[in-house]
Amino acid sequence: MTMFDILKKFSRNRRIRKYVSDVETGLMPLSAIGTANVVIDVEEPGFDVLKDDIMAWGRSTGIKVNIYFFDFRRIGKDELLLTSITNTILKKELDWVGMPDLKKVSGLIDEKSDLFISMVDNRDFPIDFLARCTKARFKIGRCEYEGHPYDMILAGGETTDLRSEARQIFAAITDFLTKIK
């Protein structure tokens, strides 16, 4: 490990300690959930259909859903963003330790919500930071992190139908949420 890596790790841990959520978390029944924040990776196959699934679920359950996007692709000059710039975290907006712009994620780390779902299937620092620092009372993710920020983790497996793995996982999450009493 280089000196830069040590400094980066130290700085990341310090930032997490500064912004870490003190909200007590745990499983919650669907009837107790009024707001949900969901993070999606635009590189996920079929992310736009997944977004539609999430919004439809919110409408059908009466839950106010806010979706945030990670777009870490290299975008050419002639290419356009696939999502709104106001709720999309771009790679160029990360600082040297990988921390997202606080103005972009203020809805996640400043405001309390009932549910946080990370549909991002990686262990990169930006999603680790959000998982630990979001003020949600119930947290669901796809990958385990040091410190165990999630109350529930659903990992993927083999895709058996035409839906993307992320859509299958989201369907499993919503099915599980209906079973919590």
C-alpha cells in the first residue's frame, strides 16, 4: 500500500465519521414506510426499465420515491446524460477520495427517510459513503461493507428470464417488504 493509498483511506474514514448517520435502523413493515430513496447505477443493464419499476412500485404503495443515479461512464462531447443532472452523481463530481458532491446528495444525508435501497452492485467508496451516512431508518443493499450499514442484503444470482438481474432483485426486495409485519 502506497503512502497515497494510506492517506486516501484515512481521509475516507474521517469523512465517514464526520457524516455517519446516528439514526437507529432496522426492518420496517411496508405500512410504516412513507419515503424511499433509491440509488441506481446507469451502467446496470436495463436501468431505465428498473427505474420505471421502482416508480410504479412507489405509486402502487403510496410511497414517495426519490431516485439518485450513479453515472461513472466516460461521456463524450457529443453524448448526452441519460438522467437528470440534478439527481445524477457523475465521476467528475467526486473529490480525490471519491466523495460525492454534498449538494447533490443532501437529500440522502441531510433529510430523514424511511427506506434507502442501493441497487448498485459494487463496493466503491461513493456508495459505501451513502449507505453509512443516509439518514434512513431501514437500509437495503446488494453488497456487504465493513461496518455493516445495511439491515438487509440481496445479492444476485443467475438471470433466468428476460428481466435484468437488478429488476429481479428489486422484485425480491418488494416481495420481502410485503411480508414484514
